Amino acid sequence: MEKRGSRRANGGVPDGKQPTKTDYSRWRLLDERGRQTWHYLRTDDEVKKWPQSVADKYFLGLPTGLPDLKTSTTPLQAVNNGLSFYSKLQLPPGNWGCEYGGPMFLLPGLVITWYVTETPVPESHSIEIKNYLFTRQHEDGGWGLHVEAHSSVFGTALNYTCLRLLGAHAEDPRMVKARGKLHEMGGAVYGPHWSKFWLAVLGVFPWSIVNPTPPELWLLPDWLPIAPWRWWIHMRQVFLPMSFVYSKRWSYPPTALTMELRNELFVEPYEAIDFASHRNSISPLDNFHPKTWILNLINWIFVHLWIPYLLTKSLQQKAEAWTWKLIQMEDANTDYSNLGPVNGPMNLLACYIQEGPGAYSVRRHRERMEDFLWVKSEGMLMNGTNGVQNWDTAFTIHAVIECGLAEDPRWKPMLVKALEYLESQQTLENCKDHEVCYRHPTKGAWGFSNKDQGYSVSDCTAEAVKAILLLQKIPSYPNLVSERRIKDAIDMLLTMQNDTGGCSSYEPRRGSELLEYLNAAEVFGRIMVEYDYPECTTACISALNVFRKQYPDYRAKDIETFIQRAVSWIRSDQRADGSWYGAWAICFTYAGMFALQALRSMGETYANSERVRRACQFFLDRQMDDGGWGESYKSCEDGVYTQHEKSQVVQTAWVCIALMEADYPEVEPIQKAVKLIMSRQLSNGEWPQEAIEGVFNKSCMISYPNYKFIFTIKALGMFARKHGDMVLQ
Ligand code: LAN
């Protein structure tokens, strides 16, 4: 083990001595039944034995060698060209993979955890993480909440720290600039809660600057409206290890490097700072969701009354024991994959604290961290989940079916593989003691990424089961998923409806929206409970509709009631201007596509529905001169449609699909948009990456790079089927 004083998370290489690039011809993506990990091959022999695939090259930004195709003049030709390229990106188990970056607060959590748990970091990783962070550094020297966001204390303090831990030199001009920006924003004391937490773990902050996350909250009776089991799953699963670590006030012992950071991250000298007085300090640049007075009062009570006077040792021990048990259950139920990239590293840290460096839990967690990492031309980043496997695969199937090409011999083998993949990823049982650890049933469900992670998501289940139903209906396709398993999926979906009729993401809503008063994260909105989402609701409606056509007798009444209530909710969620606000991608263009699909399934179209006409008008009023649509991520933050400076193929495709679902009677605006999508396609069938597509919690953007294939192909195919495969360019 290295000496603490000189520790860097870069394999102990002294500053400035590490190469600045890895050899990109040596990176390989391994996909083991949906578990995606990147490997850097050391020897020529390994390189020879494991050739780089087209997909590897594409992800790494290397020339793929894929040929130029015959120029397409009709939408269907463009579809075939697109599929010809996109099919080469299908991975051996049958799924698609992609970078899932965007958030800029994930890598620091991982790198700090690696550092404080003394996890050796391969040199290839440390080089490429630094490359990624430097590539993503803004002109002003800082980083934001996500790749496109303005610089903030959260992004800058944490990514600066991350770079230093990986060996970047404090006097590197880029670091000097970053420090300048951080100081201009007031220094690290003005960061939000999560950055204060991580820097306390690292030993750079004392715990007195961190607002409390007491594990005792986990001892509250379940009937209490604020009990943590009612919170949105991502919040409670992050709060869980956070509260455990907080209770221990665990910090890494000082090293030479962390002592240097104490000098670099603040404007004033470390010794002069009154940390406790900065508990609530936050830069306006970070303060997306200011804390409410109620939360401030609760924090005050915790700090000044509860912790010093009321909390007994035995209660604290009881709370730690219970949170530790819940952490272990989360680890066991996901084979240490964990729900996401924030609680993953935190659970690793909790295991390290509780069980020590040699424990199986720590080893397995360390391996699992690899599942979140992704390598691209800019370097190595941390994905927002352990992949987008199930989601992209189901949508790809829908797109090809919409194009009427499911039986085309060119694409059928690809779809059979995709079907095999989805078959392999259904969760067949509820997880162990699911009621004890507050997990929603998983039997019959699909998650967003893979079966290891295994959390049921309403729309992921819906889109997957719909893809399977549609493919297996075609006589020449194999029947891989049995009727029983399909019914299990439907049973699961039927548990997902809220009392409003709408559907949420992972489970029906468990707590009141008033819990948002306790939102302590400051940088995100709408995080405390589940909400109704047009995207999730439509996906459920649509899957149930497909299902009941094939199985009219199964739970017919339940399904009918579910659909009626869900569609009513979709109607009620429409704004006066005809639009719907989207929660999971940017923004009104995305949600409108789903909502109009839901209305169509009840026979509501332009011809007979005033609300559909209003929705179409909303889009037509925003069509850009080039025929496309382009919406900025600001729409998500502000809740007001905001034009992007440039039209985007993905959003253009969403609106085309929306207008076609609505049976918008005039072909001209759609045709103009289709032409635009075709004109952006490259000669090898590829569409280049444009602006970021996805979002979560209103403020944080996230990439869905496969959308530029999936939705363009779907829109062009739908157009050809509806209006004819006419010559357009
Ligand atoms: C996702 C990704 C997928 C997404 C859809 C399926 C698209 C959506 O329709 C339902 C919600 C879901 C499953 C979703 C929820 C929140 C996630 C997991 C993410 C946006 C990916 C990353 C994000 C997660 C919360 C990131 C970690 C950050 C925290 C604030 C904990």
C-alpha cells in the first residue's frame, strides 16, 4: 500500500509523470448479458485475440470503416441506411449500448470514494477521467451541474477536487483557471449539500458544515407522512448510506494532498473559516431549489437540540444498525449494482466503514463501479445508470415495427437478437424481503438498464412487454417469453397507477407532494416523491392496449378501468396552450409525442378532438424556418417552451411522430420536417450527435445518444407508411 502522505488516486504516479492519453485502439467494451464494462488491453497478444468491434470504434470516436451508402431519396431508403449503420452497433447479447453522460456530479463521488477506500485506480482510468473532465471544462474555468449548464460551485469544487485526486497538478494552467472561477463564486463553502457531504468524507471539510442527515429518520413509524420509505426511490436510497456515514461522522484522515486542497478550495485561509456558520451558504448559481423555512427550522433543531441534547447513544446505534441492514439488503438484492451512480459509491463507502477493506462487500462493490464507467472520444465518464440497455432495445424494436420492416430479412436477425435480449432481462421474482426493505414488487418487470440492477420501472416494463407482444405476434418470430411471464408483466403494470389515474416511474406515489418542502438537495426540483408523468402513463396505456387485443379475457375489467383513468389523467395534464410538460427528456416536444399517442389509442385525433387540435397548433406555432423543431433544456428548468438556437433531429422526429399520431391533416409541415431529418443524415447512414436530449429532476440533463437513430427511423418509417414513400430530395 502507498504511503498516505503522497497518495494520489492515479496509481501513485507523481504529478506530471503520467502520459496524457491512452491508446484508443486498446479499449474494448465487454457486454456480458447486459453488464457493460470497458477494458484496456495491455499486451499485443490480447489485442490480437480480442479485435476491436465497429461498436467499440464508434463509441470511441474512431473511424468505423462503415461504407458510404447509396444516397437516399425517400424516407424508407433513409430508414434502411440508418438501420444499416445502427444495426452494426448492436452488441453481442442483442442490446444496444451507449454513453449515458450529462450529469457532472457523478465522477467526483466515485473518485472520492476510491480515494478514501484506498481502491487502486488503473492508470488507464485515471488518465481518461482527467481527459474527460478537462475536455468538459468551460471557457470560464468551471464546470456546471451537467455538461451544458453554467459553471457552479457544485460542479467546479467537486471536479477540481476529483482532478487533484487523480494527479492533476495545482499549477496546471487549467487548474489555476478552475480555482480562479471557484474563488470568484465564493469557494467551496458555497456548494450545495451533496458537495459538502463528499468533501467532509474526504476530510477537507469538518462535518459541522454539513446539514444533518440523521439515520434516526429511518426509525420513524411507517404511518408517518414523512417516513423515508415514502420518498422517491432515488432520494431515499441516497439518503440511506448518506445517513449512515453521517452518523459515524466518518472522514478520511488528512493526507498531504487533502491538506493542499484545504488551501485551494477556499477564498479565506482554512483556519479562519467558521464552517458551522456556512451550513446554509449556497451560491445563487447552485440554488435551483432553495431550502424552505421549514427545512431550515428542522435542520436547526437537529443541530442545536436533537444531536447535542436529545439523541441517546443507544438510539443512534439502533438507527445505524437498521440503516446498515437496509444497505445490505440493497446490496444483496442488486448483487452490489445498486440503484444508481450516487448510492453505488456511497454504499461502497458504508461497507468499507463497517466491514473493512478486505470484505467481500467492498471487493464486489469495487468491481461493480466499472459498470458505470464509459469511454468515449473525450475520455472516461460515469454514466447516469449502469446503462440504457432495456430501454433503447425496446424502443428500437418499436421503431422497426413502425417502419413495417419487422419481417424484412435484412433486419429480422437483429430483432430476434433484441427479443432474446429482452427475454433474458425480465425479473422473474420479487426481491428477497421486498416488503421489509420497502421495494415495490419486481416480479414480471423490466428495469431501465439490466436485470442485475433489477428495479421495476413502469414505462420500462411497458415498453419492453409491448415490444415482445408485437414481435411474438408475428408468426415467423420465436415465442421466447411465455404467456405466463407476459401476464406477470401486466400484473406488475396494473400495480403502478396512482390515485390520480397517472403513473409514476418506479412505484406508485407513497407520500404527499408537500414533502417537497423537505427537499434538501438544493440543485434539483421535484425529487422528494413520485409524480404522475405523461411519458410513463402513456407507455402503460399503450402496452395494456396491445396486450388486451391479444388476450381479451385476462383481467379485462381491471385493464379497462386502468386505461380509462390513465387517459383521463393525460387529458387533465394538458396545459391551456395545448402542451404537456415532459419530465424525462427535453421537454414539451417529448411529452407531447406520448400524450398524443395516448389520446389516439382512445380514438381522439385532430378530426374529432379539440384538445388534439390545440396540441398540434402548439407544435406548428413553434416549427422553425428549416422545417425542424428545437427546444432548449431551459424548457425543463423554467416550464416554458424555449427555442433552441438550432433545430434538433431528435425533437423534430418527436414532433413528426406526435403530428402523425394526431392524424394532422396537412402533410406539408411534416414533410418539411422529414426532409430536414433526411438532410442531416450522413452518407454512411449515421446521424451526428446534436444537443443533449434527456433530463431528470428538472435541472439536470442527460444524454440519450441512441435517440438520434431510434426516433428518426421511427418518424421516417411512419411517414412513409402514412403518406407514401415519396421522393423528397
Ligand atoms: C432515469 C433514466 C430513465 C428514466 C425513464 C425510464 C426514461 C423515465 O421514463 C422514468 C424515470 C427513469 C427510470 C430515470 C429516473 C432518474 C434517473 C435514474 C434517470 C434519469 C437516469 C439518472 C437518474 C438518477 C436519479 C441519477 C442520479 C441522481 C440522483 C439525483 C440520485
